[in-house]
Amino acid sequence: MTLFLELVRSPRRGAAACLERGSLPIAAAAVGAATAITALSVGRFAGQVSVQDVMFGPQRSPLVGLLVSLLGRDLTVVVLHLLEQSWAALLIVSALGPMWIWLLGASAIHAAARLGGSGHPFRPMLVLVGMATGLSRACADLVALAAGARGPGAAVAQLAGLLALGWLGIVALRGIERHYGVDAARAFTVLALAVVLFYLVPLILIAAAVVAIVVAAVVLKYVPG
């Protein structure tokens, strides 16, 4: 518990302490607890919000609203059909979010550092990212559970998620500086490379696949009923 308090008080000193004194079982337990809380939050969201609400409800994000206005009725129906077919899988993936952030985040950071020539071990970074992920996601999802999935509560939950993600990024940045022995500019480069190569590129590929499916539906004149 002391290490988590140090992380909260000072990301720089807390990251150093976790790298030096943290353990993999503690990190795994933190991520496990956060995953349980996230699963509860996702379950509550699924019980209150439908796919149609996400696409057409008053609480939809501005990006979804822009997508609907750009695609028009027929293409929007195609996207809605795809979303409906994958809704359960998306909920499961979201419920396991802390685990993905931990494993993929630590791996991406270490791989980016290795591309820069670092020979430092992986385990300390795995421990740090696990502890920071467990703490940040647990706090964000507890706020989401308390705030609810509709109305002003949804906005509060989204803000809490963004703040948690920002704090996690700061901890990771300080951890990169400490563990790999680089300055702030180099640490930022490693973190940015990890985000671009191991997060943004896969997301772009997924988006391209969705666009390809929509285009194929237009060419084949397929509109789900």
C-alpha cells in the first residue's frame, strides 16, 4: 500500500520506488482487482445503454454524430449492423481493459526502448505499469460506477477516464526516465513511439477494415434489414 501512496503523492518518486521495490505478484493483484471493478462498470453500462443509444441516443459522442451525418442513412445502418454483431465481444474486451493496458502497455514501452538500443530488463517496467494501471483504472471505474452511464454521470465518467489515462502516461514517462536512464525528451520519444507503433497503427488498421466492409456493402448494395 505504501508504494501506491507514493505513486499518488509523486509520480516521479513513486515510479522509482515501484521499479526498485515493487513485485510482480503485487502488480498482478492490482490489475486483477481493477479488472473486477471494470467488469462491474462495463456490466452496468451494458444494462443501461444499448447499441442504438450509442449510435443515435442523446449521449452519443460527437464523433459518432459526425459519422452518422457523413455516412447517411444506408451506410449508418451498415455500421450499426456491424456494431450489433460485435457488441458482446466489445463488452468483453472492455471488461478486460486493465489487463490489456498492463500487458500491451509495458510490452510496447519496452519494445520501443529496445528499438532505441536499451538493454535493461523487462520485469521492472512490467511491475510499474501493472501497479499504475491497477490504481488508475480502479479509481476511474469506481467513479464511473458511482456516476452512472447516463446523463451528467456519463460525462463525469469520461472525464475520470481521461484523467486516469493522463496520470498513467505521466507515471510511465517518469518510469522510462528512471529505468532506462534517459532524459525527459528521450523518455517522451520512447513513450510516443510505443503509442504510435503498438496502439495507433493497429487502430488505424481496424478502422481501415471497417471502411473496407462499408465500401463493399455499398458496392454490393447490401443494406441490413
